[in-house]
Amino acid sequence: MKSDLAAVPYSLRHAGVSLWIKSGVDPAEVAARAGHSIAVLYRFYAKILKGGQQHSNSLIARALDEGEQP
């Protein structure tokens, strides 16, 4: 059975890297696992890295709250 799923050789790789980024994996770790420099990761995946401000704000607020603990 023929599938168009891997019609473009890097489609699955791109999907994997995109999933890692959207899952919240540190961009430096994603770049290392993908064999990219961070500059290349940001250049090609910038649209995926953008957004998520609410999630980022929540992470920052949680870290600040944890810092207030005696």
C-alpha cells in the first residue's frame, strides 16, 4: 500500500521536531536532538516557537511563586 505520508523526505522529521517544540521541550535540547544549531532551529521553526504567551506567563508566575516560599 502506497502512502503520501512521507512523500517529502523531511516531512516526518519536521513533524517530529515541531511536536517536540510544541510539547515544551527546551529549544536548545530540540536543536541538539535534531542536529541543528539554535540559529537554524529559530530560523526554520520560528512560527512554531512564537505564541504561547499565556503558557509562558504561567511558567514565570509559578517560578516566582516558588521563589516566595520561606
